[in-house]
Amino acid sequence: MDAGARPSVATTCPYCGVGCGVLARPEADGVAVSGDPNHPANLGRLCAKGMALGETVGLEGRLLHPAVAGRRASWEAAIAAVADAFSHAIAAHGPDAVALYGSGQLLTEDYYVANKFMKGFVGSANIDTNSRLCMASSVAGHKRAFGADTVPGTYEDLEAADLLVLVGSNLAWCHPVLFQRVMAAKALRPAMRIVVIDPRKTATTAAADLHLALAPDTDVPLFAGLLNHVHPTPFLAHTEGSAEALEAAARWTIPAVAAATSLSEGAIAAFYEAFAETEKTVTVYSQGVNQSACGTDKVNAILNVHLSTGRIGRPGMGPFSATGQPNAMGGREVGGLANMLACHMELGNAAHRAIVQRHWAAPRMASAPGLKAVDLFEAVHDGRIKALWVMATNPSASLPDAARVDEALKRVPFLAVSDVVASTDTLRHADVALPAAAWGEKDGTVTNSERRVSRQRAFLPLPGEARPDWAIISDVATAMGFDGFNYTGPHEIFDEHAALSAADNNGTRDFDIGGLVGLGRAGYDRLAPQQWPIRAGAPPKTRFFADGRFYTPSGRAQMVATHFQPPQKRAPRYPFVLNTGRVRDQWHTMTRTGRAPTLSAHIAEPFVEIHPDDAAAIGVGAADLAVVENPRGRIIVRVLVTARQRRGNLFVPIHWTDETSACARVDALVDPVTDPHSGQPALKSARVAVRPFRPALYGFAVSTTAFARPPFAYFAEAPVPAGVAMEFAALDADANAALKTLFGDRRLDGVTDQVAGTHRFAAMAHGRVTGAVFLAPAPVAVSRAHVIAALGTDAPLSAVLAGRPPAGVADPGPTVCTCFGVGANPIRAAIADGATTVEAVGACLSAGTNCGSCRAEIAQLIAAAPSAKGAREGVLS
Ligand code: SF4
């Protein structure tokens, strides 16, 4: 078959909540991917992760067949094993003895069926999701203020704003295409101002007119002080609770805010003035707000200000929650959290339960909220949950107190795991492994941060025995004797979901996509991206609440008296506050992005960002290794010394697991502390200590074939174009043992410098480089780019062992621009030659001219150049 002749399929990116449209075309040697120029979220743009999607669709490492008790099994046997385990647990211990833990990676149709199964047929609301870790505080804040989980505005509002306030959001790295839209708008309207509120300097703060590096978890005083400062508008008549909210905020004078946040009074006043004088203001907030023990109050402190000033629901103004996951919003729509019911209805509302029960013909409706993620896994640990089904997520790595969660998964009497990959930290405990369809193979819808429903379309055949999640759940439900799960395709599920959204609605509930009922298979396949609400017979509506009508019983918005919980005092033994988050080119636990050499070129190791003064006090320098620890656990990561970090604060990325590193699951250090309203864990404020890790031997190795998992105290593995690369360190100085561990009996040629204690060896086969390894008693100083480029080529042995390019050939250094593979060194050279703007660097090297994700880092390199004035910041290297 001439695969190259196939047309492109319009689908949606499976990563962040921006929800970019993607054109994917299977070709003879892979999948060609480009941005969909007709998708309103991205208008053709993609970030580096989206651009690299074609590198992630191979079948290596895929889970392709069901397994029961570790042995390949038929689908019939696997379905029966799950159905039996659930049925027996329910019969013996009641419906709350079983649970399902899902993911914002699931498509809306998968999510809908999972919720119907648990809440309508099993009769338990013990179904929660990793979205609990992501934006549950925004949901709780919206519901308190608006009476519904409604995102009032759109992406266009961010572009139309005269003042954009980004709170706890590294938009440049975590929502790159949305950030590029903002940057393009600012380039057209330079008067647009950007304020970034974040404890650390990031790629986003580099673009800010004002950066407020507040102390962690002090957003409530900052926004309560702002509420004091702004003048209410007549819109206040559409609210209630303003007197209580203002009374709670009264203590937050500017000096009091300064004392709480550690910001200067001048900086606070500048922010307050900018907000007060700018009607077209949008406040975007993300994980820095949500992932906190006071996340819901932070959300409401922000919403209070927008409600008081009436800056909501009109073009260029409003609060805006940027969701982390591709279908976090779809999960909310189907009631994918343990305290919600389908279609934004309430579990605690008898009328809502009756609507849903009728629609599903449900025999056993859950009537009370189930266990939220952190409590759910505690119930797994203490034995209350007898049978658990995990879908499309990796709680062993991503939940707080990850080691205890891992132990819980070992203990639970029955664990089923649906996943697309054959090996994860969670899957290793599964009694039943269920191969699920992956991106490119599955078919359904997702909803992005601006309420836009888009189709994900299959463009690849289902591999092996993989099946869509909705079909797997439906088969288990049917095997348990439940009716109502005989869907022939996702279009039927979507139709049922759309009809439920409109049932007895009549404008009383925000979520209504009744206008999409009756599409049929053909209409569903053609479905263009569109924002809800999509009410049958009603005119299109883009924004909510400008009319002052809310979904509370009174119809008025509720302003909330917010309370400041001073951050926990630092224990002398654990003096650092640990922030966790994402890096630009990786996604979650790297089960997909970790397969793409292009993406690993940006940052290939787990690291801890630490302020230079703290690094000096501890005795660690750049490229050293450090132990970050507390009584819950320890990790070993590379040290990145940078003044971007506040003193006393650390940052460690969330992506590395036991699959890709020796000991870098950062969530093992996080306390299972949650927000009292949302149940969202405080993932950004663990208390930890740091100390140097002093191995006897450091190493860097590459190979065209995979390395077996080594017993080294530290390692991090990453894909490279011709194979894999590994950074490692061992407590034992035995170089021969290290070589044997990595290369077994493969022949290695090279040199040892006995005086320096260094070793350089390479493996050659048929004139090609098949491996290389460099060992030293200190961090290995070789050009990674040079060695990686030599792998798989006919480069001479001497060139490989040199460990650096020959004279006259520049070492590119760490990759900055992933799209064009441009390293930091050529960018520095271009700057030295006079390219003093990001555009000029782009004109010289193309860097930053495609997806734009690296433009902030290029700007940082320009600022760091010896000729630059102002801040001196280095790029991550
Ligand atoms: Fe995907 Fe990047 Fe778009 Fe997010 S910004 S949806 S990761 S292409």
C-alpha cells in the first residue's frame, strides 16, 4: 500500500490543556505531523511536544496483549478476571469496596462510560482521577463563586487584554502555544502589560513587565489586598457575600501584604495600580494556585477581584483557569471526579440524581461523594478498597507520598491497570493488564481550557489486541450483568452524553451540548471544534456571566471570605521548600515524550534548581549530584545552580520515574496534605533537606542497543537518534565493573588515564560506532552532542574518544531550540556577533522561528551576554 498517499487526519494533541489541532498523516516511515491551521486553539501552531508526536507512535514498549497474573491471556479471560474481582468485592463488602482511578488523558467518551459504570451501576462514587492533582481547586473555587464549574472566558480574551496577570503559571513551558498567542498579541500591541506572580523566575517571567516573586503560598494576602484596593463597580449588585469577603480582606493593607509575601510595597502598589486602572484584565492561573493546601481560597481570592470589578465574561477580561491535561475539562463535564455527577450535575442534589438515573436506567445510583485521590489511595493502603482499576495514569509515581501509594498498590487484593505501555511503576503491580488504544488509534472527543470540544481521530490501526478504553469498560460492565453498555462506537456514547446534558436543563445548568444530539456516525466524524454551551435552538454563546446571572440558588455570584494560612514553619532539619512541576519538552511520567530523542535533547536528566547562595552553603556546584530528602523518602538528582530560584526554595521536575532513573520520583517526598475544599494535594510545598551526593565514579554512555537497568546509585536514561544515552554515577570506583554492567561482553577499545582516573572507551562493529562510555572521578566533561552525533555513524574511534568536536567545529552545547536542533553555543556566538534580539538570532540560526517554545530561553541568553544590561540569567544547561 502506498501509505504516503493517505490524506492527513485532523485530530487533537494529547498533551496539555491548550488542545491544539494536529494534522497527522501516516507515511511509509512514520507519521508526519503539523499544526492544523483551521483549529481555533492553535491556528497552525504546535509546540515542540506537539511537533514531536510522530516520534512517539512506534510500537516499541507497547502493551499489546491482555495479561492475567503476569501471563498473556485472552480478552475474554482478562475481562472475566476484572468483572469477577469487582463482583466478588461488591458482594462481600459493598460497592464502596471497589474503586476506579482515571486520568485527564482519557477521552470524554471513555470517561463518560467509566462514570456511568461506577456511579450508576456499581453504586459507588469511588471514581477519581489524576485531574484531582491538577485543577480540583479551580473546580471547587468556580462552584463556590459561580454555582457551577464554569470557565467564563476564551483564549481570545488573553490576546485582547490590556493587562494579563499570570498567577502560578509557567505558561511559556506548560501551555506553549497559548503563550505564543499572547506573545504575538503583545508584539502587535506593545502597550499590553504582563504581570507574572510566581516564586521563581521562569521562561514566562522573562516576558513579564513585572514579576512578583512572592513567597510560596502567599497568593491569598496578595489578592485580598487587591480586593481592598480596587473600587467595586455596579456589577457588585450581581454578587453576594461581598461584605464578608471585604471584612476578611480588611487586614491586608499594602504593608501587611508586603510582610506576608516578602514583596516590596512598591511592587505590590504597582501591581494594584495596574489592575485598578485597566478594565481589560485577564487573570490566568494554573498549578501554582491549584496545587496547594489553600488552593481553593487562592482561586476565590482571584475570582473575588474580578467579580467586584465586573471584569468577567466580556472580551479581554475575566479569570481564566489554564488546565494541565488534554481532557481535564472533558473529565469535569462527565463528572469524572468523586464528588461530581455527569454533565455538571451534583451528587448531593436529589433532582440531579433522578435525571441521571432516568437517563442511564441506572439500577444503583451512588448518592454520596466517593473518595478523592489521596484518600482513595489511603483506603487502598488500609484495606478498605479490595479491588482497584487504574486507567491511563501512573499513581505510583505521581501521587504524593508515592512510596506509600506504591506499597498500597502492592497490598490491594486486586489491581487492574489499563495502559498503552508495557512497563510503568504502577503496571508492575497489576493482577490484570489491559492494553488500551493510544493516541493516533483512538477516536473520541476532548475539551480544552476554553470549553472547546474537539475530535481526536484515529489515523493508525489498533495494534496487537489493544482496544479503546470505552469498549473495555463496557465489556466489564456487561460481564457484571449490567445493561446499557452495548455501544457500537464512540458516537453513540457522545450522543447519550449530549442528550443528558440537555435533559431537564432549560438553561439551568451551564454545561449543555444538546445541540449536538443526533449527529450520527457521519456527523460525529465531521464534528468541527466548537465551544460549549451548544444549546439546541439557542444562539451561540462564547462567554459566561456578563449578564450577571450565575448558577447559584440566588442567581448571584458568591464572593468568598478567604483565609490566609501562613506557610508551615521550616523545620531546622528540613529547611527547604520544594516546588515541583514540568519542564518544557516532557509530559507527565514520560511514557510517551520520553520516547522522542528530539524532546530529550532539551533536558535529559532529573535536576534540582537551587539558588547559588544555598548551593555554596551546602557545598554543591553546577553538575554535581545532590540528595534531596525528608522522612518520606529521598531522591538523587543533578544540581542546577541558578539565581532564578529563591533562597530556601528548590524546584524538581515531576517527570522522572523508576523506569527512567535510579531514584528520582519526586512525589515520594511530598506530604499527602490536601486542600480542605477540593482535596487537591499540595504538590509544591514539601519540606526537604539537601546534601551533596559524592559518588566515586561519574559516567556518560551511549549505545545503539538498550542498556539493562544498571545497579548504579544514580542514572538517567534518555533516547537519542541512534539509540540511548545514560548519565550515571556509582559509589564504587571500579571502572571495569561499570563497563561490564553497561556493555557486558561487547568489545571496547579506548584509553585509561591512570593519573587522572579517567576512562574513554568505544564499541565499534562493522566500522560503525555502536557504543561509547566516559568515566571520571568528577562529573564527566565531554561534549554530549558530539558523542551522541557519532553514535551509529562511521566516525573513527579516535574522534569518538576525543569527546569533543575537532578544532574549528563548534560544540553546540545543550539544545535550546528543539525544532531546529540549535544548541546554546551557536546562539551565544550569534549574540556575540551582534544578534541582540530574539528575531535576529532567529534570522541567523532559525532558532525560535517555528514553535517558539524556546524564545524565552533565547531571550535569557541575550540577557546573559556580557554586553547585555539588566538581569543576568543563564539557560538551563
Ligand atoms: Fe500539544 Fe503543545 Fe498545543 Fe499543548 S501547546 S496542546 S502540548 S502542541
